[in-house]
Amino acid sequence: MATDKPKLEKPVKGWACDLGAPNEPPKGQLFPLGDSPNHVDETYLEFHFTSLGIRGVLMWFGFVGLIVAVNGARMELNDFPPEYPFLFLIGLIGMYVGFWSGVLCIRSDIATPRDEPIRFNRKRRKVYVYRFHYCWWNPFSRTRWGVKPVSFDWDDLRAESWGQIGIAAGGIAGAWGVDIAVVEPGTNHVIDRFRLAGSNTDGINLWAIARTYMQQGPDA
């Protein structure tokens, strides 16, 4: 049920309303919008999720960054004599920033999984999140990048709908979605969050489907 004020101590950025609690019966009709579930049976329901909406875009930005780095190196060797330390420093900074941003963009594009599923296990009353981690300041790290699945108790989840409006190149742009907060048992203190759906998916309907499944099973 939507409320006029946030229930949680630290609501999601752009908070619009709180959605129904995990064990509160959903109201209204459910609609099969967006992608079909990856899997559904008596044991678990799994939704598709990806944190990278369009592939290939970041890679092109990465190539631009590497070109900037190469040009910076060329200028360092040929165009900036030692008697001009300021110009030498500018070229060095450009080379470093171009190389770092290029590698970061390319790795972000190719390393992010195509699917980071969210699994609702009805038997164990657990939710498993296939969470991908990256390190923006160290694109070469082997340990800071990768998938680290996490699990949460179903009863500790709280869903929040959010919406944000900003100015883009073509005018005013908006984004919306549904985030799931994890709270300490018996409190409204948020200890973790994960995204259920972004602007391209009806997150409110997904949350209602998940609640129906966890309460009544797949036949509901």
C-alpha cells in the first residue's frame, strides 16, 4: 500500500511511495509486462535484471579515451620540450586520464554480465541477488571486479518506488524504477539495497508478482 511519507529511516533517492510489505496480499490485477521470468516452479522464481542497458556504447567511449592517451604520449615525446614543464604536465595528465578512462569503459562494457538475476526462493524464504561489483578507481584489479552473490531474508525486504527528473542534451529526461531495501529485523533501519527494476520495466508489477508467488506459489 502506498503511503504519503517514507516508512524507512533512509528512503531511496527520488522516493515516490512505499509498496506493499512482503507478506501483505497484493491488490489488483497482475500483468505480464516486460521480460518473462527466467524460471518459475515450486521452489523459486527468477527475474531477469541487468545493470548495463545498452552494450557497446561504453566501449566506444573507451576507444576515444585510449586515442587521447596515445596522443598525449606522442605530445610528451615530440611537442613538449623540457623547458616548458607546465605543458609537459598537461600532456602527462591527459595521457593518464585518457588511458584510465579508456580501460575503465572497455572493461565495464565487456565484464558486466548480460543477466544479473534476482531469485525468490519460496522454500527457504530467501532472496538471492547476483550482484556484480566493479572498481572505478582500479580498472585492472582482479579481486575487486566480479560477481558476488548475496542472500537476504524475505521478511526483511521493503520495496520503494522512485522517480527522478534531470536535464539531458535533448531537454528534460526522467527515470523511474523500484528498489528493494533490506532492513534490520523488526526495524526500519536500512542496511542494504538492490534494484528490482529500472525505467524499462514495470517494477511495481514485478514486486506484486514476487509477493504473490512467495505467498501463494506459482499457480496463483
